[in-house]
Amino acid sequence: MSEAAVITRPPASETGYSSRGSVLIIDDEAAIRESLETLLQLEGYAVECAAGGEEGLARIAERSFDLVLLDVALPDRDGIDLLAEIHHQDPQLVVIMITAYGTVENAVRAMQAGATNFVQKPWDNEKLLADVRTAIGRRRAEEENIQLKRALKQRYNFENIVGKSEPMLRIFDLVGHVAASRSTILLQGESGTGKELIAKAIHLNSSRRDRPFVAVNTGSTPPDLLESTLFGHIKGAFTSAIASKKGLFEIADHGTLFLDEIGTMSLDTQSKILRVLQDRKFMHLGGVHEVQVDVRIIAATNADLKQQVKEGKFREDLFYRLNVITIDLPPLRQRKEDIPLLAAFFLKKYSKENNRPPASLTPEALRPLLAYSWPGNVRELENAIERAVVLSTGPEISPELLPDPIVGRAAAFPPLEHRRDASLFDIMEDCERHIIVDMLEKCGWNQTEAAERFRIPLSTLNQKIKRLNIEIKRKGRE
């Protein structure tokens, strides 16, 4: 089914159903349907029932659901065959199979067909409710990710950039505004924050999109080879120059050249980069003729270039040439609301690469991801998710599959009170509440100072405080 056909119906969360989620039960036994319906309705879910496969397909065609509880043995259809048709109508729909015949063979068939889980009758109510909460959390995270990426592509044509946090939305807007210009852009941020992805987004949204995007990591290229790499050389320019070779500036002509880790360049190379920026001309190593190019420079650094200028390690004139437009990329610890979306994106990516059924995080596994400080940023999160997918033996990613330093951070957050099987959204709110309260305490409950340290508007912080029911402590109050 094409993507256009998939999105004709609104997501279940937008159809006016319960905010907890909507569930379709497909089972031919009336007693089973009534029992499940009562159990789920008491938990706040909107529930519909179908007695057979054809009736179930008709319900799914009429409206969108967050989850389907599907019996394996139906009078008119084989449940596992029906699962394939359900995913043909809605590839993102989460399905939990239910059967009285809980054989290993049936479980394997169900998982291979794309079922999220496999539950045997009679079921344990608490375990079933926990499975439903986890599955719906995954469904909604994937929906949000798809909708966000679709909106960004329609507006900016961003590829593989995931984020809904205030800092990332501001960056998306800024990229949209500066992409059409010819100006040099400086991307600043810690390693692993996605500077090259942003550089590619700028290129794809510029008039140069049909010309080359060329990237070079100046920090990983040996200094004696960097100038040859950038400017090219003529035959005989040095001992190993057995033939003339174009440099990256020529290859990127009328396109974009991305200079990553530019703070590692030698002062001599910096002076030559400055000349290209000023005159759009350079000479090959060993050459005597000038080469004219039209290249847009996007530079990136994880270093403090202003400090390097003060220390004499970076040319001041080059710094101001590069610093026409600066985009600061936030570390992942300052955009934790993006972690579930990023995790879902990487789970889908590495499940597909490793020929595994789509994997999902348990609430217990999401908790340490939200609590961890991520010194390696998005790249470290990606590595952790890839490792978990490779090590997993089933469709769920549990905490023991995560690296020890990440799991250890979960202890910093107090457990949810009176909730044994918290949903993903409960865990997210719990961690977000803890982070905000911790910052407010550090700031003496000064909300303005806390907002500044979070780098978000005060109004955004106030909205979060109200949504999370955080009680503000006043000075002099016990």
C-alpha cells in the first residue's frame, strides 16, 4: 500500500476516542469479548468488538484504532492470515494475538506475521493491561514520528532528522529561513548532535540542492593531506603525486562544502580557506593558475572558536567570515522529550537492517534512557539501540539489553507511586517532572532562572509546570 493510501484516515488519537487509546477486539466468543471489553473500559480505553474477521476488517476500514486484540482461531478466517490483511490496511496498527492454543509454533507464526505480542487464554489481567499500554505507547510514538517527519519534509525536506522539542523546532525554522541564502553558516554543538544532518538539510533546501554536497572531517584528515584533499594538486607537486587530482572545492563547485571540526585546521590552511571565502579563488598544490569556484561553505565545530581566537589557535578574520549565521545544536540532555521518538526511529531502522520483527521498548527500558545524561548525544543513543536490537531475542527491548552506564542512571529517579505497570507516557512525565523539580531546586525555585538554564521560554516552562502538577515552593515556605 502506498504512503498516500495509508494516511487517508486520521490517527486514532485524533478521532475523538479516549485519550488512553482505542482498542478493537476480534474474537468469536461473546464471553471473551465482554470480559476484555469490561477490563479495558475500566482502564479508560474506548473499545469496539467484532465477532469475526470480515467484521473486524470492516471496522478497521471505517476508522483508525490504536490496537487490535485478535483471536487466532476465528470461524470465518485464520487469525494469522487476517493479521496480514490488517497490516495491508494499516501497516502501523499494533496487533496482539490471543489464543487458547499457546504453542511455540503459533507464537513464531504470529511474530513473523508482524504481531506485537502473543497472549494465551486465560490471560493475566495485569500483564495484558501492561502489554496494551506498552503497545499503544509505541503506536502513538510511531504515529507522532511519522506525522512530524511528514510535516518537516513537506516544509523543509528534512531527511532522518527527528525531533519535536522546542530547541529542535526553532532550529528547523532557522534552517528553513537561511537555506535559500548564499551566506556561510557555522554549526556549533557537541559531538553526536547531528551537525552533518543539519548541513545536508540546509543544502537540500537551497538552490544548490541538485549540485554536490561534499563533506570532509578536517579533524580526521592528516594535516599534510588536508590541503591536497581540499584544493587538489598537480602531477609532481609532491613525491606521491603521480597524477593531477581535483580537490573537494572543485568537486563541490556550485554546491555545498561541509567542513566538519574546522577548529582543528592549521593556521596556514585557515588562511587559504579565508582566501576562497573572500575571492572564490584558489590554486592547486604545486600549481600557478588560479581556479574560480562558487561553493557555499557550511562549517561545524564542537570547540569554542572564540576561545581559540583568544589563544591564537584560530584566525579571527576567518572566524568572522564563518560566523555570518550561527546555529547552535542542543545536546540530547536538553531535548529529552525527543528521546522516545529517536529511540522508535532507531528501533525501526535496526530491526529492519537485522531482519527482525519491529522491536519496542518496555516502560522499564525507557526510564533509564530518559534519566541518562547522554555525553555522546544522539550518536550514543543510536549505538545503544542498535546494540539492544542485535542482542534481543524477542520483540521487546528490556533494561538488561542496555549498556550498564545507562541502566545505572535510572536509580536517580524515584519510582512511580502506586503504579506497577506504568505506560511509556507515565514514565516520560515522571522523568520530566523529576528533571524540572531538580532544576527548580537548584535555582531556589526561581522559574525565570530555571527557564534560562533549560534554554526555553518562561511560558513553556510554566506550561510544563501546570501540566505536570508541580507545586511551586515559595521562599520562606516549609
